[in-house]
Amino acid sequence: MQAIDLSTITWRKSSYSNQDGGACLEVARNVSSLVPVRDSKDTTRTPLLFGAVAWAAFVDEVKR
């Protein structure tokens, strides 16, 4: 498996997050064919990586 350099990606916090730093997640969309997801409270942990198609399907289901 090839290592993926995530050191330069731009993270975006969920629009549903509040300013108090509660349970939040961040996603990065500028990685080819992958969607990294991480806990905004512990950014030192390794992000979860989802395939872009799988992530899109998940988001669509949540919206329904």
C-alpha cells in the first residue's frame, strides 16, 4: 500500500459544528479519489480514508 501525504491538505469543519469545540469532524476534499475524515478535537490521530464514491453515497443517505 502506498503512503498518502496528508500534510498539505485543507481541512473543512462540518457546517453543523458549533464554536464550543464539541463533537466535530473535519473532511478534506482536495485529495484525488479519497475523502479523509478526522476528529477536530484530536487532529494528531490518523484520519480515516474513504473512497470518494463511498463517501458521496454515505452523505446522500444521511441527507435522506
